[in-house]
Amino acid sequence: MIPELLGRLPVVTYLNPLDSPTLRSILTEPKNSLIKQYKKLFELENIYLNIDDDVMDFMVEKAMEYKLGARGLRSICENVLTDAMFELPSSKEKSFHLTLEYARKKFDKSKMSLLKVA
């Protein structure tokens, strides 16, 4: 009876927004970080993924700019890397170097660039 009673109580909490260094560490440091996940996905297709540091800074900057938080980092990574994930396995490329120019081009082309901060 106690779990049922407690489940009915409203719980409201407030969280502080994540800062840039925290978002950067979420992107790179954990055992299953986003960057490691994408490197593994490319590795499954025998493609070595190399990402510049300024690309990661760009992703964090966009997540901060649009107030997307940690979940927004995944969406940004998907928008930047999806085309390469589908095009490279059919080509003969064995490595992919993700540059800031490529990331900006893919992000600007995506629908995410149309988001407006409230």
C-alpha cells in the first residue's frame, strides 16, 4: 500500500542547466559516450572515424545555443554524421575525418538549424 500512496504524490524538482565543460565531458568521457558510440558504429563498417576537437566544441556550442542539453547532443551528432554513416560503407573509404567545415555544412542543412530559442 505504501508504494501506491507514494506514487500518487506529486514530485517537482528543478535542475540547473548544464555548462559547456559538462556537456563536453558527456560527449567524450563516459564508457558509452556519444563519440565512442559513433566510432564503434563506423568501426562495424571497417571505417576509422576521426573527429577534430573543434567539431566537438561546435556541437557543445550548438547544444548551449539552442538550450538542448545532453539529449540535444545526440540529435546534433545524428544530424552531422547520418549522411556519412549511410554513404561511406558503399564507398571504398577506410577512414573518415570529421572537420568543422563538414559539421557546419551538415548542421546548417539540417532542420535543427531552424530551431528558435524561446
